[in-house]
Amino acid sequence: MLHHFYQDLRYAKPVDRPFVACNMVTSLDGKVTADGTQPASLGSPFDRRTMGVIRSHFDAVLAGGNTIRLHPYYLGVPSHLEPLRENKGLASQPLTVLLTRSGNLDASSSVFTKAPRPPIILTTAEGAKHLPLAIHEQAHVEIMGNPDPHSIVALLSEKYGVQSLLLEGGPSVNYQFMEAMLLDELFLTLHPSLIGKRTDLGLSVGDHVLTSPETIQLLSVHQQDNELFLRYLITW
Ligand SMILES: NC(=O)c1ccc[n+]([C@@H]2O[C@H](COP(=O)([O-])OP(=O)(O)OC[C@H]3O[C@@H](n4cnc5c(N)ncnc54)[C@H](OP(=O)(O)O)[C@@H]3O)[C@@H](O)[C@H]2O)c1
């Protein structure tokens, strides 16, 4: 494999909690969905390869219920990146962590049936009741009183030894971590497309204007054809 600019990524881990980053692709007009979903055209094959390289540096990768219902695949790395992880002392595949309140997940989707490690489902007591029995058997279901970002990283750290967590959306999950000031880095792919539709979503979607971070520092910029790969360090 050719050397990828994110292959030797290093980051400063906070002392008292896991390091949290987010990776998303947006159109030039700032949308992460097109007509309600993220089509394959939003992000090139190189961007999808980059997703794997970024995942290769994290203990766990997290996605919200809507994202996983639309893209029901394990949030893992291709097998050629497993040695890279093992050399860094990480498990060969990251843990997949899914957030759901409804418990509306499909046990027959490949995120469960082809999982290299049992996914972790973070939900409420009500959500757990609605999860199919097969998911209780195939995954670790964690019932939380209030699955807010601080409780999520605390649980993942204490129970599963997660020291680095990668968020892969969607926008409502991203918003909650930004609102909780629990985002250390943002990996952003700027894809040369225009979406325009009012109802399509931006990178974070919530009810309030977010607190401005103390600083947002652009750590690196890479160009690959007409896409830009930006990496930001966020300090709150
Ligand atoms: N361009 C990109 O890089 C990118 C990346 C990822 C996703 N996307 C797109 O983003 C869209 C989905 O985004 P979204 O904002 O609508 O949804 P989302 O963030 O993927 O998922 C929201 C859902 O996650 C669960 N959830 C969120 N916070 C929770 C919490 N604190 N506790 C328990 N469960 C929680 C709930 O699931 P339940 O409904 O099951 O209760 C909630 O409805 C999709 O179209 C996807 O394709 C784009």
C-alpha cells in the first residue's frame, strides 16, 4: 500500500479521559447528506480509504442509530491495516459502538452478522427492551440512565479500556459531543460537490448555538485530486 498522509498519525491524549475525534465528509456547501442520506458520491474512493486509515488509530468507532440503519456495516478497518494497529498495541479491529434510544436496529445486518468483535450498543432501559433478542446475543448491550457524551466516554473507558474514540456521525451525535465540549480533533474531507437542499444536514445539528472553542487550530491540509483533507485541533 502507498504511504498515506494519516498513516503515522500522533495525537496528544488527555490525561483524565479518552481522546475524542470526529471524521466526516462534507460537500462544498457544507452538507453531509444529499436528499436525506449520505450517497456513495459524497466522498471519493480515496476518502473511503482514508476513513480506514483514520480508524486504524482508534480503540473504538461510534455512530448513531440513523447512520447505522443507512450504512449497517461494522466500523472496522480493512485487513491490510490490522498489522498497523497491532504494531501500535491496539486490537486488530476497533470496537464498533452504536447509540440508540429506540432499539430499532436490524439483527440481520452485517454490523452484527459479520462483526469481527461484538459491537457495543449504548441504549436506555426502554431501548434495550426493543432491541431484537439476536442483538442481545451478538452484541454487548449497555443500559444507561442518560447516554450523554461524558457518561459514554466514562463507560467506554472504564469497562472497555477505550482510550481513543472516533465519532463517525451523524450530525446529531456530533452536536452532542461538541455541546459537551468533548471533541479534541476534527478530520474533515471537503468534497467537490454542491447539494443545496434546505433539509439536508450540516456537520452538526442541534437546538442551540454551540459554545465557541477557545481555539481551533488547523493541523494539516492535504489535497488529493479535487478533495481536501483537513485536520483540526480543538481546545475548549
Ligand atoms: N457525510 C458524512 O461524513 C456522514 C457521516 C455519518 C452520517 N452521515 C449521514 O448523517 C445522517 C444521519 O444523521 P442524524 O443526525 O440524522 O442521525 P445520527 O446522528 O446518525 O443518529 C441519531 C440517532 O442516534 C441515536 N442517538 C443519538 N444520540 C443518542 C444518545 N445520546 N443516546 C442514545 N441514542 C442516541 C438515536 O437513535 P435511535 O433513533 O435508534 O433512537 C438517534 O435517533 C445520515 O443520512 C447519514 O448518511 C453522513
